[in-house]
Amino acid sequence: MASSSLTSAVIEMAAKAALLEAARPGRKRSSGAAKGNAGSKRTKKTDASTPKPKGARRPANAGFGRGKKALEKVHNLLSDLSVSNAEGVSSCLKAAILNGSLVLKRPADDPNGEHGLDQALASGECMGCGEDLTCRVRDVLYQPDYAGLDYEDGGLNATFKCTADDCSCGIYITGICRGNAHFDSGKSHNHCTECPRFGMCVGDYREAHCPKCNRHFFAGLTEGGFECENCTTERSSFSDSECDLLF
């Protein structure tokens, strides 16, 4: 009995000692707890140091980049192709080169194919006689960016003409800057030059650029033009200084 009581007392003392030891300040945690804590710290550090993803930016096409130098590169490319007045070239055509819709190949790029100003741009039938025609880049170098009412006169100001003997119909190539070059009488050929980076095609010849909200709207043909439906600012009339597409 005495031996059993002694053993119980020893066990009880050992248990109390263990509890006191565990409660002592500064005692290290178990290796599992330490690892778990270190893991959480590493995770927080990684999260804090990881940069936040930025909004995706559309890369500049054709390697021209952005800003004023990009526009200069387009002019330099045209000059290299023996274009005498690069700055006077159609803005629609230059916008297509800038945004990559039109890639002007060099002889080294395609020795056996068409390149440079001789590349085919659009094909279709003449709206006057039905003749099958192919327009090349050089045919529309100085095409007007805005045709206006020229469609009523048979496209007199168009730089691309039907080659049939009994036809002299003028044809506009519109949508070049959008990668959708196609034949048009001029009624839907309206390339806005008020927009940056050589502008963009807006279609209907009655559409115009609002100088206040920088959007396009139906201006019509009435004197002074309709007000911009996208812009809440009241205006009684438009002037040439505000948008040269209005008439």
C-alpha cells in the first residue's frame, strides 16, 4: 500500500511539473506550430510584394508604337516607298498602316509577290458598268478622306477610276483603316480626321465629330447642322473651326 501511494504521489508531482513548465513565459512552441506560423508569414510577405496586375493595354500594331514618333514613322515609311508627299497621303490609308490593318510589304518580305504601293487593296465591280476592277495602294494615295455629295456627280473627285473604255466612273475605297477596304460611291465614305492617330472611318457622309464630347453624331445637311445627341451642352450652331466635316 505504501509503495502504491508513493508511486501515485510521484506521478502527480511529475504532472504538475510538466504543467508549470508549459506555462513558463518564453517557451518555444512545438515545431508544427512554428512551421505553420512561418508559413503564414511567408504567404503574407509574398502577397504584399506581388505587384497588382495593371489594366491590359492594347499593344501598338505594326511596330510603330504610340505618340508623335509613331506618326512620323508612317510618313518615313511612305517616303521610303518613293511617295513624294507623305504628309498629304490619305489619312484613312495612313491610319490603316499605323494600326496594322494594312502592312506594306517590302521586296525582301515577298520577292515573288506584290509589295509596297503595288499591293492589291480591294477588288469589286464598277458601279457604273460592272467591270471587274482591282484597286492598288498607289491608286488611293491621295484619295479625299471625305466624299460629301460627290456620289451625285459620279465620283469626279475619286482618285480611282474605272478602266473600261466606255466608263469613267469614280470609285472610293472606304473602310481601309478598319481592315475592311471596299468599293463605295462616296456616300458612305467619311473618314474623320478630327480623331487622333490619323482618324477613323465613320461611314455616313452626314456624320460629324463633336469637338466637346469627342464623339460622332448625325449632323445632317441643314444649315448649322443638328446638335450632338451625345453631348448635353446646348449649342445653337456649328462652325468650321469646331469640325471641318460639317458644311
